[in-house]
Amino acid sequence: MNQWKNLNELTSYQKLGQNGRVDLTCAMAGEEGTVRVKKYNAPMAAGMTYYYAAKQVDDAILKDLCALAEEAQLASKFEELYNGAVINTGEKRLVLHHLTRGQLGGAVNADGTDKRAFYTEQQRKIAAFAKKVHDGEIVNEKGEAFTTVVQIGIGGSDLGPRAMYLALENWAKKNGCFKMEAKFISNVDPDDAAGVLGTIDPSRTIFILVSKSGTTLETLTNESFVKEALKNAGLDASKHMIAVTSETSPLAGNSDYLAAFFMDDFIGGRFSSTSSVGGAVLSLAFGPEVFDRFLRGAAEEDKLAAGKDPMTNAAMLDALIGVYERNVLGYPATAVLPYSQALSRFPAHLQQMDMESNGKSVNRRGEAVDYPTGPIIFGEPGTNGQHSFYQLLHQGTDIIPLQFIGFNENQAGMDVTIQGSTSQQKLSANVAAQIMAFACGKQDENRNKHFAGNRPSSIIIGKQLTPEALGALLSHFENKVMFQGFLWNLNSFDQEGVQLGKILAKRVLAHETDGALNTFSELLGI
Ligand SMILES: O=P(O)(O)OC[C@H]1O[C@H](O)[C@H](O)[C@@H](O)[C@@H]1O
């Protein structure tokens, strides 16, 4: 039986920090640095590896972190989760996103159905629909093929699928499986919908309305916006729109759609990329086989995350090191820095996944916790970030732990040699250089040019960003966030913090405001 204790109630947590601190300026310099890189790594799926040599850990600290994992019962809590326990205590729900890509434990039955069977059935229906669109069996009113897909959704119904689409776009083009271009409308700012509609031919477009709840103001507004545009173009919206929603949502029974695919309340929006939410757009854009490969990568990584030994469980280890940095070393933020243009929106997706999950001040019983929880997450792809905010990362007053991601090969297979190196080599040289610059710093008598170093980073390295590698990366971070939630004793699966703003906005629109809210409304021209 698992015990859900606060982090600071654990004896192993109280001992953390008693083993001294690692000084990376020494540890990563010279031969010792080489030994650390060879020793401090853990395998991931799809041939990737998680390297943590440049984190402020050593054998003694890692031993303490393993003791923490054991006492916090991380492995058996995950087991409880994937076997269908009510882990989302706030909403009294199961947490089943792992089941959308594999089955780690026993059968999970809820709502009178086997949930794995439900998710695979939805995936099968999406695959059949996508095939019909690609084969010209489902066409527009004039009998023409659909060429474009536009996803309408926000938050988890946008960020993950968008990041995944961008991550595989060039790969799919290069590998002959690019079927349809995808675009995304998320913001209620009318310029977002107008901007996308201005670049497509609506008559050749399938719109996917994605909303788990079926009640999100932005998404429903954008649906009406698009329907209006279709009507104005003389098109029948019901022949151009499909829906992805939960079976209990108000949209579920609506027959206005060409097709409808389902997820359920046991899949959190920010964990829904491997459900129908990501499945519809990715299967239409790249074909169901590519989506399947993406799921297989995630499933393989989930299996590693289910391992009991943190030293061979990259997600668990990453989570433990993150908690050590947050709660013992006191670092406030984490930057996600992929050296891969394809992962340009991956940091934005992780921002929601992490901050909406672990940005909480009460534990899973609703009691206030008196230790820091989820860090601030931000990031941009390298090398762009280097020419932007890295100044603060190198010389600012806060130490920000960094999570790099890099690959040996690019996706499009186009490159050029300039001044003796390819662009890919320049990209990889930069990330290697950054790791060492952050860790070791540089002495200089001129304080302005002095780098203190001791700024920790990890890097995940893979051969190439393939569908499997992308699935594994996604799973790694989902599971890391889950393990951190266990350590902080949070419910990582609800998001009450987004409600207040929504309620006040409704009040503004209904002109039911007074005081400063009224003044702001007037200033904004409402
Ligand atoms: O998919 P939907 O129900 O439309 O929800 C879209 C998003 O909006 C909410 O406000 C939550 O903050 C997100 O977790 C969710 O992903």
C-alpha cells in the first residue's frame, strides 16, 4: 500500500544535501569530466541516451536520490497509476494516458469498458478515416481531394499536437509520408483564425475541432468563426469538420460533423498527444503508420519508466535530479533547449505539461505544502536561444538548470559545408560547447568577462528525430513530470488555477463588473 507523504516528511529527503555539493568547474574539467560523461548516463528508447554528467551529482548524491525514490515509492505509485487507481484526487479520476500507447499492467475497466480496447478502437477508426481521405474515398462537395487539415483547439488540444506535427513535418517530407499540410487555430484573437484562413483553400480543407470538455470558449468561438467562413464560401460545414472530444462532452452527440473521435476524462489535456487528440491530425498529416510508430516510441519509453531502479530509469532519475535542484539547491526555473529546429514548439508544450501539472501549493489532500514545487519552464531551440537569453543563463544572478536535446543527424538530409564544417556539425559543436561553458565557466580578471560556471545541464542525445524518438521524448517528459508530482505529493492531473480568470472574463463579457475590473474593461474597449 502506497503512502502519500509530503516531501519534507521523508527521512531520505532530510538527509539530502548532507553529502556536500558538486563543483562542476572541477568535476567536468580534464579527465574527471570524461569519466563522468561515460559513467553518468541512462538508456532511453529509440536509441537515445540521457546524459547527466554535467548535473551537480556524484555517487554519494545519486545514492541518496535512489533512497528518496525508494522511500517516496515512485515505482509502486506509477504501478498504481497505470493499473487504474484514482490518482487524480481533485477530480476523482483515473489517469490513463499511458494506455493510449500500451499496456503496462493489468486490464483497466472503467465506464463499463476495457479502456485499452477503447483507446485502440478510436485509433483504428481514425486510421480508417485517414486512409479514406488519403485514398480519395472521402472528398469535398466537388469530388476533389482534401489537401489541408486545420486543427481548432487550445491548451492541451493545441500545444502537443502542434509541437508533434512540426517535429515530424520535415522528416515526413523526406521519407515520402507527407500526406496533408496541417495548420492550427488556437487563440481567440480573431487575427489567428483570419491569418490561417487567409493561407488555405477552405474547399480542400478538413477542420478538426478538438476540445476534451467541449465547453472551451476560445475553441467554440473559433469553430463558429470557421463555420461562418465556410458558409460565406458557399461550403457545407458538416462536410468539412470532424470532432475530437470526450464522450461526456456536449459536442459528443452532435451530428454536425463528418466524423467524431473520442478520448475520455481519464486523459488530461496536456497528456493527450497520444490519444485521438494527437491521433487525428497526425494520422491525416503523415498517415496512421507514422502515428503508430510515434506511439511505439512512447510505449517503449513508458516501459523504461516503469523500471524500479532509478539508475536505469531516465525519467525517474531526471525527476529526482530536478527535485534536488529545486528543493536542495534552490534553483527556480528550468530551461528546455532542443538543438533541433523541428522541436521549436516542444518547449511550449512542456511548459504547459509541467507548469499546469506541478504549479501547485497544496498537496493531493488539499493541504498547503511548505516547500517549493514545480519550476518555471521556458525554452527555445538552439542556436537561436544563444543569441537571445543565454546571457542571463551564463552570467545572471539566478542559476537555471538546463535540459538540452541534440541529434547526430538532421531530418531533411540537406546540408552544406562552409568553412570546413557542415551546418549540422556547427549545431552540434555549439551544444557541446555550451554544456562545458556552463559547467566550467572561465576565469577572467575583468569581472565583466568572467564566467563563474557551475551551471548544471543534462542532454538527451539521439541519432535522428524519428517518430519513435519523438514518442520516447514525449513519454520521458510526461513521466518526469509525473514522478516529480509524486515527490512533491501533488495532484499533477487537475488545473484549478486556470478557472478564476475564465470566470472573471465571463463576467466582463456579461457587463457584470465593478471597480477596477470595470475600469480595465472600459480601457480595453469592451
Ligand atoms: O480540450 P479543452 O477541454 O477545450 O481544454 C483546453 C485547455 O483549456 C483548459 O483551460 C486547461 O487549462 C487546459 O488543460 C486544457 O487543455
